[in-house]
Amino acid sequence: MKFREDSEHSSRRDFLMRSANGFGAMALSSLLARDAFASMGEKPQKSVNPLAPKPPHFPARAKSVIFLFMVGGPSHLETFDPKPALDRLHGQKMPPSFGEVKSQFVKAGTPLMGSAWKFRKYGQSGIEVSDLYPHLAGCVDDLAIIRSCYTDSFVHAPAMYQMMSGRILAAHPSLGSWVTYGLGSESENLPAYCVMTQPQGLPEGGSPMWGAGYLPAIHQGTVLRNGSKPILHLDPPKEIGQNQQRQMLDYLNRMNSMNLKEGDSELSARISSYDLAWRMQQHAPEAVDLGKESKATRTLYGLDDPDTAEFGTRCLLARRLVERGVRFVLLFSGGGPVSVQWDAHDNVKSNHEQMCRWTDKPVAALIKDLKGRGLLDSTLVIWGSEFGRTPVSENGKGRDHNPTAFSMWMAGGGVKGGQVIGQTDEIGVKTVGERYHPRDIHATMLQLLGLDQMSLTFLHNGRNERLTDFGGRVIESVFS
């Protein structure tokens, strides 16, 4: 098949629109969504693949990240932060000595509410975990639980943006974008940054939670669909064979190269993305084929149980992706209607029973499976959300948003498991002592990946931007 190379009669965009079907919608979606990339620096090299592996600033403890984001704000008081004093004060008004509750809907004088679940000690570390997590509790010796997290907003979307980008406003680069910008990818055949949302809908923060912001668009997250085909359009159109499609791609690259100027990182990144789309057609089907997993592995993740099959499928896919060199995987629990989020305003007991029933076994399976395959040492697993919940009740059985205290945990690459870091007051309304902002979580993540938070910069509007802005505090006690 021959194509005219007369630029007066054929444009790259027209050609792409005619031939894009079958290139791999995942890699092309970001290109069609935004026509121009931001500059990658002052003197980028010609035709450099922006996703080529880059050396870390110093020896890394982890190579990849799986971030498990619990949408809506799980209650730390029902999961990882036991409060016997709160149970004793159940039904009473909050003592003035604890200050005021910074929340959205709770009124003054609302009574305290104890946890509906017991906490028990697990593992050699003896860390207390709620009965909501019978499976994850068995992994407690691998977890570093951070009980003194806080954020700056009690509104979902801004708090989500802050947890995922360091800022409460949208349009800033997300965690995965910064990581792939700093390290590139170890996979030539899959996107560097993959995102898996809940089938019922997106989190309230939407796509900015995995967007590239002012970084080149090639660093934005690629969303995998739910269902039997996470990736659409991997097969070439029936009327076009692989050889013809390769010719089309080569022609498109030649047209781009004719217009490539020194320092044109936008076009260079575009060429690299087209090549990635071609390679994905050959390799992505195998990566997302869970039928290749053993029955024992599928059972471990709960794929044989209707309650755990959906989230378990995504956790298993996350393992397969990092196993094949994907740098960052963002996996959401919660999204769409409030009834399938962790946002327990009406009834924390029924809400958390449901959400933990769906996620407990798959998350524990992910840790066990990574560990059993020797991948946990190189994979940083982070569990967290946008904020916690109040110790006072809302509507009698629920809990309101609480940005002044919540729990997160890390496991895997370079993390010292079996420990609790930080604490909240006796009833869990606020942090006491050392407290950790999203910037500190981000700085710690970058440190584990071998990236210096102050050196990882991007020139935007005349300012060197950073994920942690003026700098976060690395949580040294996390490190093994």
C-alpha cells in the first residue's frame, strides 16, 4: 500500500483520524485528547523517547508503585486506629478539651459514637486491626500503618486532588505522572501508568486524579476498562492487515519526522506513543489475560466469589502489570453512587461491612502474591484515601468527613513492616505529636523510588514546579 507524501494534500491529523482505529485506543487517547504537550525542559534531545527508563537520583528501594485509593474516606476508627476511650464515651457529648470537630455536616453537641467492631492483635508485631479485616490482618507484619495523617480540606474533590497531586486544585500532575516523568518505564509494550476505576462510576475527583497537568500528556494515566476486555481496539481493522498497518504507522512517523525540529519534545513524544500503540497490539492481550492464572491464584484473589470477584480481578491485574514493568498502577475502590463508596454519612456499620467485604481478601491476596513471587521487595503498595471520619455521629449511625486525622499504610519496596507510625488523640478527632501531610507521603514515596523531591522539577510558566512544592518531610521511620 502506498500513500501520498505531499504535505499540501495530506495532514498528520487527517491521516491519523483515518487510520487510528486499531492502533490501540489506550495509547492514542491522550494524544487525541490534547494536541500539544508542555515543554519537557530547556534542552530536550531530538527524538528522545520520554518513557525510556531513566536512572534514579540515588539507589532505589522500590521500582514500581500500586496505589490503592479508597474513595470517600474510610473511618480510621473502624479500621486501623482503635479507640477504647471513644467506646467508653459512646453517646456522650465530646469533652471541650478535645476542641471542635472540623467537619462538613455535623452540628455542635452531636454525641460521640464508639466503633461497631472489636480490634484484635495480630502477627509478631501485635498490631491491632479491626475485625472488618480478617484477611488483611494476617499481613500486618508487612504493613507500616501511619495513623497520624491529615489533609487541608473536608470536601471530597479538593482533598482527593491533594492526595493525588499535592494541591487542592485540579490540573496539577498526579503522582503517577511525576513518577513516570522521573523514571520512565521498564515496559516497552505497555503504558507506564495504568488506572483502574470502579465499574459503577468514577471518583468525585474524576480524571484530574490521574492527569498529567502541565507535564507532557504522555505521562497521564491510561484507564483500563472494567470487564473481560480492559483494552479496546487492540485488533487491527479486518480490512487492514498488520503489514499494512505497520506501513501506515511508518508513514505517519516519517511525516512527523519531516516536521521534527530540535527541541520539539511534543512531536518526539507523539512518535514514541504511536510506536507504543503498535507494540501494545502484540503484547497487551497477554498481559490482561487472567485466564493464564492458576485456579489457586484466582481463588486467592476471590475471583470465585461474587463479593470479591470485581475488585479481586483488578488487584490481580495490578500484579500482572507491575510484573511486566508498568511503573505506576492506581486502583480505586469506590466511585459513582455514594452507596458504593466509603462515604459513610448515614450508616458506617453497613457501609464499611460492604466495602471491606469487597476489598479485604483481594488486598491481602495482592500482598501475599507479590511476596510469594519475590515482587513485594521491589513494589511499593500504598493504601489510603482523602480523609478520615469524625468520632461524633452523623444522623445517629454515620460519621462525617474528618481531615484532621486518618490512617494510611505502606508495604513492600523498602518499607519496614510490622509497625505503627504516629497517633491520634484518645477519641481520634485529631493527630497528636508527629503528623503527616500528603506532601510528606509523596516525599516518602519518591525517596523509596530513588527520586530526590527537590531535584524532580519541571519548568512551567517560568517556575520550577515540584510534586511536593517547597518540600515534604520524608517519613524516615517507614524505611527498612
